Amino acid sequence: MDCWVCERTALGACRFCGRGTCREHAKTQPFVFDVFRGNKHQMLRALVVEDALHCGVCRPRGDPVDLPELE
């Protein structure tokens, strides 16, 4: 796989969109891995990867997107 930006050999794939990225163009961004309710805590809790690989090209949305066509 090649880097989406410079077309050199990619060292990883973006966790958000799957594009390849080399070390020079790689960025990191938090990624929510799982959401759950714990036994001790009734509020929602999340497991987050703080430095997930990000290509720097895609723009993960901060807010959920409605998908009424999948209802």
C-alpha cells in the first residue's frame, strides 16, 4: 500500500478511513474503541485509544450522523 499523500510506501492505515500513510504524513487522533455501562458505574464509559493512526486527509465527524434509511 502507498501513502495517500506522497505515494511512498505506507507504514500503516488510517483507523478512520483506511487510507495508507507514511511516517512523515501520519498523524494521531483519539479513537473510541468501545462504549459500555460498567457494574460499579451506571453512566456510559468508553475505552479510548489516545493515539490511533490518522491519515490527516479524512475528517472524522465529532457528532453522530442520522441514518433513517437503515431503520
